[in-house]
Amino acid sequence: MTNSILPMLANSMLPPGVDHMHISTDGTVRLGHGGELIEFGFSYMDVPFTATSRQIQSGPIIQISGEIAPLPYSAEGLTVRRSAMAIIEASQELAHARLAISKQKTILCVGKAPFTIPATPVDLIAAVTSVILEVRPFLQILAEILPSWPKAAAQG
């Protein structure tokens, strides 16, 4: 019988003095102390994302980032490149997320959302979900037009 860790995480707060939680891909959880980060990874639309907490002047935030795909070259289709650039430009108007182009000419998805301390894992996941939901239509359009899109990791 498989027990899910999510119900346990949903009903718990990080213990006093614990300010670091790392959820590994195998589901193991590590807790830490001393101003360390809360970090975890997830996939959405086959794009691997990382989520990391950070303290800013207005309070704690959770930042996400994911590498989507290479920006199409003009030789792959000028229309596709222009469409991708238009989608990236349109995402700049979003409140908590945006698409960007790295120095290596890769399309990135980045975003951030505030959360409160003490935070439950559900609070963190809800903050990340709000960012993903905001950028979702842009990711869906990119997935339709780009010549390459991340593939799901092979289950072995």
C-alpha cells in the first residue's frame, strides 16, 4: 500500500527554528536551520522547474524558474521566431511571471509569489501554483508553435 506524504504535509507547519525544507525527486524531505533556503523541483507541461525561497525587503517570496526550449532560429522559420518573440513580449505584462530569453538564447519561464512565515508546504505549493496558472496560457501557445518542446522523462 502506498501512503501519500501530501496529506501529512498539508496539515503541518515547519517546526520552530526550521527554515529549510528540501523535497527531493524521490519524495524525501530534508529540513534545515539557520537562514537556509526552502527549495523543491517540479515539472509542468514536461518543463522542469525549480522553486526557491528568498527573503526580500517586503518579506519572503518563492521564486520559480524553468528552461523551456531554445529560441527558434530565423532559418527554422521566420514566422515561428516572430511568434515566439511576440509571446515572450506579451508575457512582460503579467503580474508575477514572465518569459525571458537567456544569454544562451533559451526561452525561460520565471516568476515569484509572496508567502507568509510560518509557511506550510501547502502554502508554498499554492504560491507556486498561482505563478504557474498566470503563465499557463503563454506556455500552452509556445508548446503549439515551437519546433522543440521538452519531452517527459522516460519512466524506467
